[in-house]
Amino acid sequence: MTELQDLVDQAERAFADVDHAAALEDAKARFLGKSGAITALMKELAQLAPDQKRARGAAINLAKQAVEHALQARREALAEAELTSRLTAQAIDVTLDGRGQLGGGIHPVVRSWIRIEEIFRSIGFDVADGPEIEDDWTNFTALNSPQNHPARSMQDTFYVDVNDARGQPLLLRTHTSPMQVRHARAQVRAHAETSPGMSTLADIRVIAPGRTYRVDSDATHSPMFHQFEGLWIGRDVSMADLKGVYTGFLHAFFERDDIKLRFRPSYFPFTEPSAEVDMMFDSGPLRGRWLEISGAGQVHPAVVRNFGLDPEVFIGFAFGSGIERLTMLRYGIGDLRQFYAGDLRFLEQFNPA
Ligand code: PHE
């Protein structure tokens, strides 16, 4: 019987030696297959005498069952090991940090835009909005720059290949000043619908922030840029009011009081007198330098007339400031093109996680 026991031991060792299911089936064939060792013993039974046959047969059967039992145990162990290793490989570590969602951020120029609206609303200005594709009359003529006026070449214009009702090509607005015309005319029209004259017209106080376009591109100019227009038309609104409003705005925008303002005589067709507004910080890295930030002036009587108002009665000021420019000064940004390069390393600084 030790011979059968040896065979069972051999089979157990052979099964233990394999480490995957296919190899186990090969090992099985060597013992239980058609020409396997156990099968060979069964075949030998035929040559034995009947009384020997029974005892021998029973013994071989026991050995066969032992081999089958070992085979089954090994199968289960291998399947178990395979499952475990697959689960380990596919394991999800639920304690790891999530990848998170890349949240959008607010562009620094838009952040300034929002702040500018908040500041002007807080002192009673409306906020108006209008088309970026503008007609020639509103962008130029109504603002006292008739056709062929040399002042038109102050701004290099992108034209659109479509004519308006007056037969003039549409254009990308070169400044937000056409919003003076649109907003003032809309106020005047709305007032005329309910009241007989303009004597009860409330002051027109508005800012109009938005995109503007010029054929221009370098470190301080982009073909698309942002301005906000300011307009205050009333009955005794002066350049002194402009200075007061603009100084208050700068203090709020830069969140500091050590700012000086200077009005430098200039020329715009739609204001008279006209000024460039310069500012200076009294401290910090830009200390002591005059920085140009805005065009401004008293609205020209011809423009007031185009608003639909009598310039003998209505007077006021307008200004147009660059939002990129103010943003660069607020954050100390040297190159305007950074705003439009789409570099997340730059943009993320304005949206801390
Ligand atoms: N529209 C002028 C510009 O873009 C700025 C300006 C606005 C000047 C209003 C005076 C009054 O350069």
C-alpha cells in the first residue's frame, strides 16, 4: 500500500508545485488522465484474480479519491489566490484625496469689471451695456467726429463687411463712448414718453463697461481690450464733480488713500475741455510716477445735442478708462498680453484655491 500512498504524495506535491489553473490541469492528467498513473493501475486490475481484485480495487479507489480530493483543494486554493490578487490589483484606496473638479475662476480683468460696477453703483450710477458691433454714427459722428474728420484716425478701426441703414460699414466699437449716446438717448426717449418736457428729467448717471477693439498690439495694447465709460449729465455738473467722483473711485478701487490725481489738458472730439487723467501713488513700487489712466472732459455741446438735450440747460462730464490698465496697476502686472495668453499659472494667482 505504500506504493499507493507514494502516488498520492506525489500527486499532492505536483499539485502544490503549480501556481496557476492551466498547469494544475496538466498535473491532473499525469495522475487521472487517460494515460495517467492511477488510470494505469486500474487497467492492471484486469489481470488479477477476483479476490485480489476487490481489495486492490478498493485501495486504488481510495488513492484515486485522495488524489481527486487534493486536486479539488488545490483548484479552490488557486482560484482563491487568483481572486485575491485580482482584487489587490484593482483595489481602490478610498482614503486617497479625490482628483477634484477643476473649478472655473474669475479673470482678473473681469474681477476689476465687477469691482468697478460695485463702486459706481454704491454712489448712485446705473450700469449700462450695449453692442460691440457698432454703427458709424454712434461710434463717431454722434460723438462729434464727422466723416473725414482727422480725429477719426486717432483710433484704428476694425470694420465689418456689412453696411448699416445709413450705408456705412458696421465696425467693432473703438471705445465705450458710443454708450454715452445710446444710454442718454434711451433715457431722453423714455422720459419723453411720460412727460411733456425735459425739465423734470433726472440726472443721467451711468457707467458702461465692456469690450472695445482697435488695430493695435504690443506690451501695453491688445486688439481687444476693456474700457468703462462714465457719464454724468445734469444741470450744474462740473469738472470739479468729475475730479471728486474719480478720486473717490480710485480710493475705493485701489483700497488706499495715498493717491494723487492730475488733469492734463488733452483733446477729444466729444469733450471740451478735454483732459487726460493721471494718478500717482505716494508709496509702494510705483511711488512718484504719474500714470495715465483715463481720458475725460466736459461733454461737448454738440454731443449733448445728439443726446436729444439742450446744451444750454444740460451739462456734465464723461470719462473713459482702461480696465486692463487699472488691473495692471492694482496687481503690479507688467505685460498686458498676460491677460490673454491663457496661462493658468498666471490666472490661478487671482483665484486662490
Ligand atoms: N473714448 C476715449 C478713448 O477711448 C476716452 C474718453 C471718454 C475721453 C470720455 C473723454 C471722455 O480714448
